[in-house]
Amino acid sequence: MSTLPATKTVEDFGLDDHEIFINSSYDYEKDYEKFHEAGNPGEIALTFYNSVWPDISPPGTSISVLTALLYGKPWMEIPPDEYVDRKNAVADFMIDRAETVVPGLRDSIEVVEVSTPITNMRYANTLGGAIYGFNNTPYNHTILRLNPQGPKKGLFFVGAWCKPGGGYSPAMLSGQIAGRMIAMKSKPRTH
């Protein structure tokens, strides 16, 4: 008979932070090069959702997410029979790195879901498995991205691929902007 691990809350871990960035070094160029590999990342972010929304998980538990930026091309080159082992090895590495900041994290894990750029391509149909939208280059700066208002009446664009740009917060903000525009158009006019 197997038993579940001892679950912990954010408070049990002694954390006040919502997000912790864990870097392997101060050599950001070297870490950037790791974005182009299908291996262990140089930088990861550890996020505890319960720090900002305590009731997001059942009492006595917490939800944590480990994120690393990785380009899709190297993952597309992994032979299918090696893919699952590779992604699980990277996830294992990331959990080990997170434990340097949050001891006991691994022993409290009930469920692990691993996503790679291939996962994003499959389920979200994103170009190259991107999670933050287009590369933010001078030719694709956020001011040049799609406006929320589409070319047809009632069509609106939201997400990391349009204004205000890539990332979680800008993607959510794009939904808020479009929602406000829709609400303003839906208001009855008074004369």
C-alpha cells in the first residue's frame, strides 16, 4: 500500500515570496545559451500560487510551478523514444535546484506535470512552443503587435501574441483591455 507524501502549505515552507528566481551563476550569456538546448536550464523561476490566492488548492496543500525558458527547436530534434526520459530528467533537475531554496519540496509533491515547448505546440498550437509570444526584437516590439480590436466587428485579440506583449501579466492585461473595450461598446447609450 502506497502513501501520499506529507503535503505542505507555503507557510509550512516558511515562505513569504510569490516567486523566487534561481540562477546557476551571474553569467547571463551562458544561461541564455542554455535556452537553446534541450537540457538542464541555467535559470528557473519557482512560483507559489497560494501566496497570492490562498484558496487555489485544498487546505493543507499548495501549488508550486517551476518555469524555465527553453526554445522549441532543440526539443523538436529529440527522437520520440527519448523525449519522455529527457523531459522527466530536466524536471528532476529543476526540482533538485528548487530544493536548494526550499528544502523538503520534493518530499511534499503529490503530482508533477511536465510541459516542454513540444507540449505547448501540441495543446496550445503555439509557434515553436513559445509561452511568451513572439521574440521581442526591434522589428517585433510590443508597439508593433496586433491591437486588441480586430478588423471585423466583435473580433478582439488577446494573449501574449498581441499588445501589450509577451509574458503572463501582459497576456492577462490584454484580456482586461479587450474586456473593457467590449464592455464600453455594450453600454447602452444615454442621450
